Amino acid sequence: MSQRQHDMGGMQAGPIESDEHAAEPWAKMITSLAAAMRDHDIMRIDELRRALEDLPEDVYSKDYFERWSEAMVNLLEEKGLLTREEVMGKMDALKAQLEG
């Protein structure tokens, strides 16, 4: 079995940043969407973990909430609920509404 990018057991790691910082609004929305998906039986936490672990290295190295959003979109596609294009279209419409 090949080693995935998240499997870092035994490897040296840098310091953990523990500074307090306010969450960006979009990060709060990702947390809310994940909770709603769990509450409506669209996603289970173990499915999200698996989807996160399946992300390619270039995506896995992104910000925590960027990884979550990518994994959640992948799960929506996997389940045949929404395509990536539909999700991006809804996000673009929401962004336009917020900016307008």
C-alpha cells in the first residue's frame, strides 16, 4: 500500500502555530455546511475523513478549510447530488449577490 500525503507518522514536523485568530466568514460557512450535510444524512464524518485523505497532494497542502470544501464537493459529486460545476455556479451567484 502506498503512503498518502497525510500519513506523517514518525516524520519530523515543524512547530504548531497556536496563535488565536478570527475565522474568515467563508470558513465559518464551510463549518456550517458540513454540519448541515451531517444533520441531513448527506455526509458522515468518516466519509469526510476519507474524502480528505483521497485529495491529491496539491490540494491536500492547501488551507484546512480549502481542503474541507474540496472534499465536500467531491462527496456531493460522488453521491450524484451536485456536480462541481453546479456548486461553483451557486457560489458565483452567491458571491455576486453579496458584492452587489
